Amino acid sequence: MNLALFIPELALVATAVIVILLDLLTEQKRLLAQVSISGLVVAGGVTVAMWGHNFPTIFNNMLAVDNFALFFKMLFLGVAFLVILSSVDYVIKFARFQGEYYALVLLATLGMMLMAATTNLIAIYIAIELTSISLYALVGFLKDAKSTEASLKYLLLGAVASAVLLYGMALIFGFTGKTNLHDIAQSIQALSPPTLFASPALILGIVLLVAGFGFKIAAVPFQMWVPDVYEGAPTPITAYLSVASKAAGFAIILRVFFSAFGQPDWLSQNWGLIFAGLAVISMTLGNIMAIPQSNIKRLLGYSSIAQAGYLMVGLAALGVSPVGDILGQSGVLFFLASYVFTNMGAFIAVIAISGKLNSDLIDDYAGMGKRAPLLALALTLCLISLIGMPPAAGFMAKFYIFSAAVQHDLLWLVVIAVLNSVISAYYYLRVVKVMWLGQAASQEKVPSSAALRLALVLSCLGVLLLGIIPGYMMRLAELAARIFIP
Amino acid sequence: MLGLEHYLILSAILFSIGLYGVLSKRNAIIILMCIELMLNAVNITLVAFSRYVVPALLTGQVFAIFVIVVAATEAAVGLAIILAIYRGLEDIDVTKINLLKW
Amino acid sequence: MGLVISFWILAAICILAALGVIFLRNVFRAALSLILCFLMVAGLYITLSADFLAAVQILVYVGAISVLIILAIMMTREVQRGSPSNRLQIPAFIVAILLLEVLVLTLLKTPWQIATTPPLAPTTTALATRLFGEGGFILPVEIAAVLILSAILGAIVLAREK
């Protein structure tokens, strides 16, 4: 086994430990952010260097180092980079616990990287828990009533979801006798169709897995934690949850469902339809519930539920598509990349604006177009991308996913999705309208720190680049999705 | 004769009892206890599968060991939050947690 | 025969204890009931010839997690507050019964591929080989170590005063 392939993960653990120790020694807390970022850069550099080589799996076939895993690792490292940049000023609120904050962000990132790469049910379960436990703690970091309650709620619901997920894994393990995804696929394919039809345990196991993963990606009806947790958590962590945690959930769904349940065709069509159903209710409920929200964090929370719905349109398309067609997969990967930049950008703008206003209310954003024109412009760009209008990334992302769905006879689903995009335009544009046309409460400028500006520029650049020249990212996504062609 | 099904049904019953408790109780400590109940139920399933399906490999028992690790960490973090709430934040009532509010 | 009798006794007490957790009004008694349930599960592991796991169950669940729960109950004076139910009792009951029905039907209808080989005993060495040996589960062990680190960090941050 080649331990060199494990360097990105090792680098993150080492950085986390260094940060904790350094926290004891230094009064210069900014140093902690710098160390964390350099750890992320090292891990990211090594990950980029590993791209395209198609290494074998390591750790006794439990950890894949394929392009798919690397694609997501780069995504998570990028998000963690932006989250830490946008936390540099926010962490002052945590007075005593800045070291722990950065360490937990790094450990959660590590958990997500492992989620995208592990190929064994046991390792998948424990990687999910590493992510979750770190996030439960991070949500409660503000230590005020809302934040603590959010953390408790997230933990209790998350633990229930992981128990359900675990039951599903247990059924699948009991049915096949295997825990490795590849072996599971082989034993499913070895069974004759009549035996498979007479075995409800497999289907029930899959349904329970969908429920467990559905919690991670915040799909309706497993979304009840979203609004309260998004509102109560520190804003950088809300951004992190809405972006990375969701992407990690999709990474693991793609890998598990493709590697283990991709064959036979009727099986993948069945779970494709499950995702189609979830997509419809997630989009519709997410968008409808977002309309009356007055708090921008709650609004973005519901919007992220709806975005998970659009993503599941992609999952449905690739469930019903025949093996070897990777338009659906690469579409989902592209959507995730664009969603990451867009939502990160939106949240960074919210951190900058709300940090100054001390308020998350949309009404207080009135007149931001004059008080902080650049921030307002960035937020507008990101909201436009969330609607899915050109020239932003969201347009191309929806285009890819919906065209994949249309090609596989899911026109009805696409029609519902497009209608939903129209509804969503209403509440996204309301924020834009308040910012540019509303009467400002004061004329005072809203300044933002250099770190925040850098993070915001990077995300907006991503949104524009992906929207105007999507070819490069699509090429990466196709390379990453290629591992699913048997 | 004792078979796999006996253990599986027992575990299904325990899991359902745990789920009922999670959905119907308002006290956070009780909810946490019910979650432990659910995890124990899954462990029985795993160990039973291990015994009857792959008796020589022990995969299910290995899985169960990791579940126990996770259960312990979840309990530790959960109880830390509950303690914090009682320590300083009187305005949250842990006995009035409503998990299913939308 | 002895195995069958012990299974039924253990299973019966286990279910009764689990019901006790949700129906006892006094939180402290509910916790004791939970401990009883944990003990019975350890007994069930022995009937499944999982001797090491039974020991782990007693050490971790009965020894550590229970103590943690009781500590929390005592420190938070939770006992007097009782164990109230929310308004969702009836829907929760229906959901639980439906889930139970689906699970039982599924579990009974599925043709499990039961192996005829006798179980390994004792399991301790074999488990160690599976966890740490060649071709084993060393990756989850490593991740579990990091998991515990993050749980420690999280618990410290959340429980300490601001």
C-alpha cells in the first residue's frame, strides 16, 4: 500500500493537531487561521498533483483515490479555505475557543473528504459520523440560546438519522454478507432476478439509506433541522453546512448507489424514481416555505432545500439512464461545483453585511446598494445564479442537469423544476429589490475586511467563470464521473 | 430451534420502541436514551447477521464495535450540550424540545 | 435447549426494559431500565457467541454511557421534571407500529443466505486480526481515533463556560 496517497488526509489531521497545540502557546490568534490555511493549501496541492492518475484503492480496498474522490476533495478543501477566510473576523465572538474552532473545521473537512473516498460501509458510516460530530459542535459555538438549541436539535435528529442509515446498512450487509461496495454489487448481480424480487430486505435497506442520506443533503421530508440550525449556527458554519455537508452527502449517494446498486437496471430505475419523488417535494416545499421568510439565513436555508431538489433531478436522471451514460453524473458534479461557489458567495456577503448590521433581517438590508455597492453586487450575482439565470454558473448547472433528465424521458420532472425556478425567482429577487431600491436606515458605509473581500472575490469569480466558460469544469466533472463506467 | 429471524424480530421491536420514544418524548435526555436503544437494536441485527450469515468473518461484530464507539461519542457530545444548557441558559427548556417543528 | 430458554428470557426482559425507558415517569428509573436493557443485550451477544462484544457492551454501555447519562440526570435535577410526551404521541405510535410491521414482514420474507459453518469461539483473537491484521479494517480504526478527538474537542467547547 502506498501511504503517499493518504497525504492530503494526514496533512489535515496534522494541521488540526498543530492548531490545537499552537492555541495554547500563542496569543496571536490570527496565526491559527494562517496555519489552518497553509495546511489546506498543502493538502490541496497534493490532491491536485494526484489528479488523473487513476490510482488503485488503498487500505484493503476501503479508500478510493480515483478522480471522483479527488474532485470532491478539491471541492471540500476549497470550501474549507473560503470558510476559514470568512471566519477570520467572525471568530472574535468565540473568545476562548478559536483554536478548537479551526481544528473542528479541519476535522469536519477531513470527514467529508473520507466520505467521498471510502468504499466500505463500515468506513462510510464512521466517516459520516466524523463529519457530523464535528459539525454538531461547530453549530453550538456561539454558546447563546439559539445556537445551543440548534446544536442540540441537530445532534438529536442527526443521531436518529444515522441510526436509520445504520439499519439500512445492516440489512444490506445481512442480505449480501459483504460490506465493500464492489463486493455488494457482485453479490447482487450474482442473484437470479426471481430471488431478487422475492427479497424485500434489499429494497428496504435502500429506502433506509435514502432516508439517512436524505438527512445529510436536507431533502424533504428529512429537512426539519434546516431552518433552526441554519439560523442558530455561526454564519460561516451555516455556509459550510449548506455547501460542503450537502456536497458530501451527494458524493456518498453517487458512490454508494452507483458502485453497489447500479445494476441490474430495474434496481437503479427504482431508486431513480425514489429520487424523482423526493426531488419534486423538496423543490416545491423548499421554494414555497422560502417565500414568507424574513431572515436571510432562514431564506437561504429553505433555498438550499430547493437546490437539493434540483440536484436530485440529476440523480433521478442518472438512475433511469442506461449504464455508461455519464451526462447525468457529470451534470450533478458540475451543479455541485457551481452551487458551492454560489452559495459560499451569498453567505460570505451575508457575513459581511450582517456582521456590521448585527441583524439577519432582510428588511435591514435596505439600501445596501448605496451603503456597500460591491457587497450588494456580489450578493445579487449569487442570487441570480441561484435562480439559474445567465451569465451566472447556476444557469449552466441547471441546463446540464435538466437536459440530462429530458434525454431520459423525465420531461414531467423538468417541467416541475422549471416552474419551481420561476417561483424561486420571486423571493430571490425580493432580496435584490430591497437592497437596491429600499430606503437605507442610515447612510453609513458598510466596510469589510480584506480576508472577507478576498473570499468573496474568489467565489464570485468562480460563479462567473463557471457561467461563461463552463467547458473546463465540465471536462473535470466528466473525468471524475468516468469511474462509474464499468 | 433458535434462528436468525428471532434475533432480527427482537431487534426490529427494540428499534421501533426507540423510534417511538424519539418521536414522542420532549425530554432531551430521554430522547438521547431512546437513540441509544435504537443503536443497540441495530447492533443486535449486525451481530446476528455476523453469527448466521458470515460466521467465520466476524464482519458484523467489527461493525458493531464501531457503532459502540460512535454511540459513546454521540452520548458524550449530547450530554455536554445538555449540561451547558442547564449551566447558563435557563431560557431553553430541554424538557420542551420539539424535534419535529418545521 | 438452554440456549433457547435463555434467549426467550433475555428477549422478554430486554423488551420490557425498553418499554420501561419510554413509559416510566421518573427519568432516573427510566435510566436504570435502560441499563437493564443494555445488560440483556450483552446476554444476547453471548447467545450469539460474541463473547468479546458482550464484554465491550458491559464495559462501554453499562459502565460508561450509563454513568454519563445518570451523571447528566443528577447534575441537571432532571428527575423532578419527569418524562413528558409531546402532542405527537398518537402519530408517533402509528409511525412506530407501521415501521415495525414493515420491518417484520421484510425480515421474515427475505431468504437470508444462512451459512452452516459453526461460529468462531472465542472471538477475541479473530476480531483483533480483523481489525488490525492484514486485509482488515484498519482504516475505520484510524478514522475512529480522529472521531474521538473531535468529540473530545466538541464536548469541551460546548460544556465549558464562555
